[in-house]
Amino acid sequence: MDEDPHRIPITNELDLHTFRPSEIGDLLPEYFAECQQAGFRGVRVIHGKGTGALREGVHALLRRMPEVEEFHYPAAEGSWGATWVILKPPAPEST
């Protein structure tokens, strides 16, 4: 039996505590695309402090993502457990 994907609400904050590290490669680009559509330019990504493995994985992915303008660690809110991501404005739709 296939489970339907769980739809998470799109806000300017994404808490990764409920996701496995192997899921962030698909999750972040999809989430950021939805944020851009919703008009969010800044997103706080909460990865926790822990061992730093999730944070390092998130940062490596952010460096490669064309929709990310810049990111700041630690985030002003969330300290060492979060990264503030600035997204590029969405590309205009072609007609």
C-alpha cells in the first residue's frame, strides 16, 4: 500500500528534526520552490546542534542550489541550531 505524501505547511521556517538526512536532498529544493511561489525570500532552516552532520549536509546542499542567493550561520534566531537562507526572487514565468 502506497502512502500519500504528507503535505507540510509552507512557512518561512523549516524544522528538519522530523526528517532523515537522506531526505533533505529532495526536500530543500522543493520546499524553497514553494517558498518562492509564496513570496518568502528568507527561510530559517532548523537543523539542530547535534554532531553537526545534518548542518554540514544542509550547508553543502545550499552551496549548490541555484535558488539560494546566500545563507548565514548561525541564524540570528535559532543560534547554532539554525541557518538563515536568502532565496533569489522567483524567475518570471515565460509566456
